[in-house]
Amino acid sequence: MAEDAATLAKAAGLDRAWQDHRADVEEAIALAARFRGGFTRPASPAAEPMPPYRAPVKPVVTP
């Protein structure tokens, strides 16, 4: 676990945090792993988790 956590911390650019606050980084990694397991992936990779949003368009009124 520690080796994997060190690799994840380095990949995320958290080298200094890993050196100075190792327990906090390990706790954050564990929390992220729990959240990741709480969501199911959609069957289609193109599926969006929620509908896309668009800015409202002002209707064009011609006199």
C-alpha cells in the first residue's frame, strides 16, 4: 500500500506533501478509493452522468 500510495502521490505532484504529511496523503488516497467504489460506471463510455447544460439563447425578434 505504501509503495502504491507513494506512486500515486508522485503522479499527482504531491512529492512535498508526501514527505511532510504522509499520513494526510494516505488518508486522502483511501477516501478517494472509497468514493471511487461508490459510483457505477455507465455501460457506454460516451454516456454522461448528467445532461449537458446550455446557456439560454435570447430569441431573435424581427420588427
